[in-house]
Amino acid sequence: MTDKYKVKVIKKSEIKAAEPAKPAKAPSRKAAARDMVETVTSWVNDFQHRKRVETAVAFETLFAAQPSR
């Protein structure tokens, strides 16, 4: 370990007082409702998409399994 590390010494008088963080502004009721609707809509769309894919696979499997006449 021949690498030398640089250490910066900070004196107490040089430390600035941290500014208090401003509290985050709570989203308005409209924004919260809009976010909730968007979330539920995405869930419904995802559910419908999965059902369509499952149904398509089931039909393909059903009709492929039958012997051709």
C-alpha cells in the first residue's frame, strides 16, 4: 500500500450551517386522483393484454391439436 491518500481537514468554523430542507409540497387532490386513475388503468390494460395473449395461445393449441381431415 504505497498509495498515499489525501485527507482534507475541515475546521468547525469553516462548516456552513446546513439550510433546513423545505418540506415537499403535497400533491393536490386532483393530481393524486389522476395518479390513482393512471395506475388502475395501467393494471386493467395489463390484465386485458395478458388475457388476450392467453386466449390466443389456447385457440392455437386447440386447433393445432386436432388432426387435419
